[in-house]
Amino acid sequence: MFGKAFKFGLVVVISIFMVSLSVDAVDHRGNFSQSAIGRLLAREPDGPCPENMVLVDGAESDFCIDKYEVSAGDKCAYADPSNEKESNLNLNNPNCQAVSAFGAVPWRNLTQIQAVNLCAKAGKRLPTSEEWFAAALGTPDDSQGWGANDCQVSNNWPSQPGPTGSGKDCFSYAGAFDMIGNVWEWVKGEVADGSYGEAVLPSDGYIKAVSVDGLPLETDPDNPTESFNGDYLWLKSKGVRGVARGGYWANGQEAGQYSFYAVTEPTFAGTGVGFRCVKDALKR
């Protein structure tokens, strides 16, 4: 009698579960990938962000950003590309993925468009300057006295660049590491003849004012501003320039969450510039 009751109860539970999955799939028929079955088949996480990404509260919508600066995955031919060509060989290798991982060498020596393509290949996208700034908020932006646990802006880690996540105290309110220092990070967008979109940027100098989206509005050529931790705007106002944020391992106080670099062309690939990726958060 007990065995029959148990089997009956098990059948009822399974039936309810299957009906719930069916209803959920119908509710998400316009976006099956966000249904319970879709997430299971795609091995999507239960939370709003994939592994090694963190959630950022956005003004318009929430998004996920890589927890660490991007590195080359273990199936890439070049674990630490030394030039644009090696980055391109990795990019064209179907088994090579850009990953967010602790203790890895940041992927550098790549152009802005290569960063765009690598993020897309990973099912993500390059962050806008505004998204990058939102994710960087709350990162300790010291003006002096950097130690081994701080963000690397003054050669204060054993190696330059250092492995991702080396600065144990260098994380934003969202939990993203190394948003300041270690390597500059490409973001989406360009500065054309001194304008970023419809905004005309000030001359290069220490930042005195920014918009709520972190865009430099006013600078001082000579005097660091305490309110902005001595962060700096680097700008060439003629031609088209790619945009990078955050600073690198030797910028000192001029690196920071407000710092903005628009000097090199988008085709530049250098040892001090890396990137990280974002994607929309899953809705629950």
C-alpha cells in the first residue's frame, strides 16, 4: 500500500513539474533562451550573470561585466599575444575564447575592433564608456601610497602587468577587479576631432568635472583635483581616436575611475591596453 502511494505521489510531482516547465516555455516563447528549459539546454546560470561576471545596476537596464580583465583561454595558440598578428590568429581560431579568469595574464596587444570581435565571439560585447564607468564605481582610487593589495598604478605588483585579481583590495562596488590600473581597457566608441558623440571634450589635463556617466567635462592642465583623485584626461583633438579607460600600471595618481584615454587610433595595439566584456543580465 505504501509503495503504491509513493509511486502515485511521485507521478503527481513529476506531472506538475512538467506542466510548470511547459507553461514557463510558453511564457518565454518570444525568448526561449530565458525559459527554464532554454537555460538548462544552454547551461545558463541560475543567477543573472554567467560565471566570472558580476552584476552592475544600470540606469536603463542591469548588465553583467567580466569580473577580471580578459585573458586568452587555454585552447588559444598564444596565451599572451605579443602583437596584433598573434591576437588575430587567436581570434580566428574557433577553439580560442576570451575568458574572465583569476590569476591570468591580461590579453593585450590587440586593436579596439579585435576586442569588439573577441567579446562577440564569447557571446558578449565591448562595454560602452558609460557602462565601464558604472562598473568601476567604488574602486579605491588612491592618489599615493600604493601597496601590493592596491590597484597597480605605480609598478606596485611583482610583475607588470600583473595576473588578474592580484590586488586583493582593487575591486568595485559590483565586485569587478582591476578596473583601475594594471592595463588600460578598450571601450566601445571613438573620439572624432575632439568630440565623443555629441559631447565636445575639454583639452587634456587633470579632471575637474565629469557627467553622471563619467564623461570628462572640465580639466585643469596643471593642478590635480582632489575630488577626482588626480585622474587625468589624455586627448588628441584631431582625427579619430579609440577610447580606453582606467589607466595602466605606471600612471600613478593619474589613473583612476575618471581617467579617459583618447590618444591612439582604434587600430593601435599596445602592451598596456587590454579589455573586458559585458552582456545583458538575465531577467528573472
